Amino acid sequence: MFEHLFHLAAAPFEAARRVAILPAGHRARRLHGHSFTARVRVLLPAGWAPFPGGETAALARTLQACVAELDYRDLNEQLPIPTDENLARWVRRHLAVPGIASVGIRSTRDQGADLDAAEHAHLWHRFRFEAAHRLPRVPAGHPCGRMHGHGFEVILHADQDLAGQAMGVDFDQLAAAWAPLHEQLHLACLNDLAGLENPTSELLAHWLWQRIKPGLPPLSWITVYETATAGCHYDGSCYRIWKEQRFEGALQLMSAPATDPRRRLHGHSYLLRLHLSAPLDQVMGWTVDYGDVKTLFKPVYERLDHHRLNDLPYLRDADPASILLWLREAAAARLPQLDRIDLHETPGCGASLCWGALAPALPT
């Protein structure tokens, strides 16, 4: 088993741009603006931060200082073709941080691009539909056995080697691939569609893959959000589900200098995301029941929520990386399918611990 401990940071900026390489008449050729977010995933060397446990805040400050050069600017003055991919390159060049694994630019809530050091691009576009469903094979009394509904969200991911290109797959290509599926799924009962008689998140992702991949070869993953806190990734062969929870914790960074305010008792509203990989259960049509994940993790969760995190046993300090290492040990026996945990102490900023065959898979 190999292990990656990434530190994560995100920083917003407001900017305008024109993307002149798009076809004539494309709306993005006109001057327009976005509320962008830059995101980084970094394998930091020991000793990079001012003190052990100070990595998250130091990385966030460094990223914010970097994108300040783009904030409230005309991006065409900074780079000739300011696509999301080229903006990620710009941030990568200007970010004075070692060990950068990926840089992401989210130009809207529903679209963005992540770029690694090898010029491999991961483009994504989010879509939504409203539908009803029930799971006919669950045990009697299971809430998902009743007919109910969701505001489903689907993300189409396209991976490609850019080889220096300013843009890979256009977001409009992903939208065009999604459009006929939206017509079938929106305001429908999923159980009534051929192939979705047992419409779990996993089988819905598989159903979508079969219909989109032939016409969109760069398609690399399909993500299905069944709720705002749970969903499934599928790449044509492997399934990975995740379950999100939030907890309220108090902490002190005991390694911080005496004059640093983080040495004092303070707190965060944490976002915790558990990722699990497992074969598909051919009878149930899922890998692991989302409800079972929550139930099995509950004893660990109760040690975190509304507690002083420094009191957890064997914890070196209560920074995100140290909490993640504690969490893996605490949850391993209960959730053997677990292979990645993300922990954000503020939005987009924290750490991600990845291990197993799919690690680290998709960016956070």
C-alpha cells in the first residue's frame, strides 16, 4: 500500500477575460467576467511551513498572494489566451511552493480544469436534474425502498494530455454530450427507464457511461451526487463512493510559536469526506450503502464533534494532517473499503490522505 498526504488550499479572485480561440460567435469570445477559484494539491516537504502543523495556513496565504496578481484584472493582459487550463499553468509557474501535484481553476461552480505537472488536464462540468426513484432490492423498512426524489447532480470529467495546447475539450462539448440524457432523466421516474430498474448511484453512473463514452472518448469519470453529501464516481471499471459529514471541533496548535494566535484555543467547522472503493454488489447494485457508512463511522464521528481535538489519543497535534492520520487508524477496522479521507478546516483548505489502488484518483 502506498500513501499520499496532500495539503490543500483554495483562493478566490475576480477577473475578466476573452477567449479568442473559441469559434466565431461563441459567447466567451466577448469580454466577460467570473468569480474564479484557484485550488492546489501539494506534497509538501518536511520543514516547509514555519512550524509543524502550520502547513494549511501557510499554503493558503501563499496561494492567495499568488492570485492577487490576477484579482480584478483583465486576464488577457496577463496571458494571451486565458483559458482555465492556461490560468492553471500561470498559477503553477508563479506559485512559490515545492511539490505541486495539481493546480485547478474553477471558473464557475459548475465547471473547471485541473492540471498536473505532466500537462495532463482534468476538465469537469456539472449538470443537474430532478427525478424520482426507489431501490427495489433493499431490505424491508429501508427508507430508499419507498418512492422518493432527489435533485441529482452529475459531473462529466474529461482527461487528456494537453501537450502545450491552450485548451482541450471545450465545456460546450461536455454540455452537448449531456443534453440528450437530461431530456430522458429530468422530471422522470428513474425506475421507468430501461436499464435503471434498480437506480442506485453506481448503476446510474454506469448507465450514463455506456451512453456518453462512445461519443466522447476523452470521458474519464462520471460523478453522480444523489444528495449534497453523498455520491459515486465511476471510470468505466472502478467505483468509488464518498460520504460527507461536518463536525465542530476546538483545538490548539501546540507547535506554534507562543505569540501565534493558533497556539490559543480556537475552533473550526470542519468538512470531512470519506471515500470508499469496493466491487459492485451484483444483487444490491451498490458498493456500500451510504447509510451503513454513516452508521459504521458514527462512533468515530462522536469523538470529533463538539470536542477538543487535542484530547484525542496518540494525536501529535490537531492540524488537518495529524487528524487525518488519526482518523485512518480509528476508522480502518470499521470501514475496510476506506482509501481516502479529505478534511477541510476552512472552505477548500486542509489536507487529503490517500492510499490504495485508486489513490489519489480525482482532485478534491
